[in-house]
Amino acid sequence: MRSVRARAAIGATLVVAVALVAAGLAVLSVLRTNLIDQADLQAEVAAREVAGQLALDTAYADLDLDDEEDHPVQVTDEEGRVVFVSQGLRAISGTGSVGVSPVPSASVGATPSPGDDDDDGDDDDGGGSGRPERGEVSSDDPDFSDGTATVDGKQADYRFAAVEATTSAGITLTVHAGAPLAAEQEAVNTVRGAMLTGLPLLLAVVAGVTWLVTRRALRPVEGIRREMAAITASEDLARRVPEPGSRDEIARLARTTNETLTVLEASVERQRRFVADASHELRSPIASLRTQLEVAEAHPELLDLPGAVADTVRLQVLAADLLLLARLDAGEKPGTARIEAGALVREEVSQRTADRIPVTVEVAEGAAYEVSGSRGQLVRVVGNLLDNAQRHAEGLVAVSVAADGRGVRVEVRDDGAGVPEDERERIFERFVRLDDARSRDDGGAGLGLAIARDVAARHGGTITVHGAPEGGAAFRLWLPRAA
């Protein structure tokens, strides 16, 4: 049962078995009903033929009985006493009669006399009694019953029909005629036997076909599993699982698996580059700081204390950036605090007392621009954009806050050289600097814009770069309004 093929085969077999059993029972029920209806019709026809003769005052000895062996007949009077039986009938059940042999007063061949009528003469026409009128056969549907009869020493099951007839003397007789059920029983038993014989064979065929079809359908899945196991063992993410030529679910699974492997390969490669770039960036300040300390140890009078402090600060900033990127890559979600973007920008600008160029703040008075998220991370984004503008501006750095559709736009502009259009996406990659020498001297590691875009994406926003009216670059941070 651990195999999908086994579960599919067993499940299909059980479903087909239930369906076949239900269908077989329905077929047997319909067949039995139809055969019993035919027996009822035969019994009714035989009973009405005899009842018609009795209504015409035909003597018992003169009754014309066709096929007495297949259609035994018993006639009873109003008190249920047997007055006539067909030849060879020795025992009967299911008719409700008091006996089988005719009573002496009504022996075979005796003709009913009007004097036997026990009516008072007021309702000779049978009105109101529900009985047929004199000399007629009842037009009501006959009563049917199941019973047995012994004819010529052979007992069998019969279907009996009871029909009433009234003689011209007013005597009401009930004719019980039977139709054999042997044919019905044989037909039902034959069909039942054929079903019981064919059912196991059919279920075996269903189980085998389901097993083979499922095995064939799951064969590509086994190929995917083997290739995934090989990829896991070899750690070679460049490999891909085989894609079947079909357009079914398994083909879509293979394509999705390959897409996942592609994303995973890119992520691992990005992580490797990140580690390599981080190691390279850390090597420079650490080597510089070590050199200064070694020189200071040998020649204390040559200690470059400001340079050592600058390298230490650079290491601290780089370590903080790397830690934040690691948290973002780990899927850290921002908070849900409500933050007023204008107040956040004013506060950040007011604390930047060491900027080379004063920052101009453009926020409408009395306007509320609320966003939700992590205040510390959003402050970091604004700070990184301002740091980038300070490094490239000639004499102007401006930041504005305004409404933009269903969100808030924070724009940082400068009057520097701007960003070439073909580089406006690449600058958001990690450790990318358009001017490596200048950026490294200024302490930049090429992580500020990458951090800004990652944080904005975590907050449901975007960062894009455009040309500023002053000639430099305009970085636009868009964040959705707080709900």
C-alpha cells in the first residue's frame, strides 16, 4: 500500500466492484420483476378463462383446462372451501383455501343450483357487495400470491392469480390459477451465476490495467526522482530533470521543478558572489587597519589615529550592512507600525549634521503621509539615498515627500552627473559601483542602494532612478499608504 500504483489499482478495483455489484443487483431485480410480471399475466389469463366458463354455468367436469400441469387450477366457494381442483393437483399453498380435495357436496361434475344461493334476493345483481354480477367475471385486478403446488407428485413454486366469477344462480366462486416460477428462477440463477463468474475476472482485468496504466504514467516521475537524487548527491545545480513531451500534469511538474532549480542555482550563485564580494570588501579595511597598527607598534610616533578610526568605522558600517542583508535574505518581515513619512524624513535630515551639502526638505505643511512597516529600516533607506546623493552632488541635495496614487513618494535629487540609462538597474545590484575608486575612498561598498531596494520590496514598495530637473539623479521611493 506504500506504492501509488498499488493504491490506484486497489482503489479502482474497489470502485468498479461496488459499481458492478450495484448494477448486478439492479439487473437481477429488474429481471426478476419482469419474469414475475410475465408469470402474473399467464396466471391471470388461465384464471379468467376458467372463471368465464364458470360464469356460463359450465359443469366442473366439462371445464376446458389447457395445460393443467403448467397451470394448476383450484376453485373455492365463498367460505373458502375447495369445490374443484385440476387433474393431478394433490397439494397447494398460498391460495388461502381450507383444503385441497373438493367437498362432498360439490364433487367434480356437480352443477351449482340456484337453490344454493344464500342471498336474500335483494342484491342478486351484486350491487354494493363488490362482487361480479350474475353470469359475469370480476373486472377488478386479480389478487396475486406466491405459493407451491404438487402436481403428479412433483412440487414446484407457482405464482397464483385469484379471479372471482358469479354463476347465473348467484353463487360466487374464486378461481386460483397458477403459473410456474421455474423459468424465472432458472433465468435469475443463470444470470447470477454468470455475474459471479465474470466479476472476479473483470476485477482482475481492471486491477491489471490500472496497475499498468499507472506504472506507465508514473514512469516520468521516477525519472524526475532519480535525477533530483543525483543532483542532491552531486550538488550540481546546473543539471535539470527530464521533461516528458506530453502536456499533462507530470510535464508541468517537470517544468516547474526545472524552474525551481534555475531559481535555486541563481540564488546559490548570488550567495557565492555575495560571500566573495564581502570577503574582498572586508579584506581592504582589515589589511589597512593591521598595517597601521603594525607601524604604530614599531614606530608609535607614526600612528595614523584618524585613519585607523576611519577604517574601524568603515568595518562597522560594512558589518552592519552585511548583517541587514543576511536578515533580509532570510525573509525577515517588516513590522506593522504606522509611520508618518514626512516626519521621518525631517528627523533623518535634522540628524545629518556632518553632510557636505545641506539637504533641502520639501514637505507640504499639515499633510499626513502615513505608511506601515519598520521605522528603523525605512530610516536606513532614506539615509542610504541621501548618502548616495551626497557622494555625487555638486551643490544641491533635495528630498521631497508627496502623495502618489494610493501610496507615498519620497524623492531624493541631486545635481551631480546623474546615472546613465543603461546602468539604472545595475546600480541596485550588490557591490556594484560605477566609480570603484571614488566609492571605495569615500567608504562606500556598493551595498547602500541594494539594501534600499530590498527593504522597499519587503514593505511592498519600489525604488527607481530617473533624471532630475537639476541635471543629476532622482531616486524615487514609493510605499503604499497604511491601511
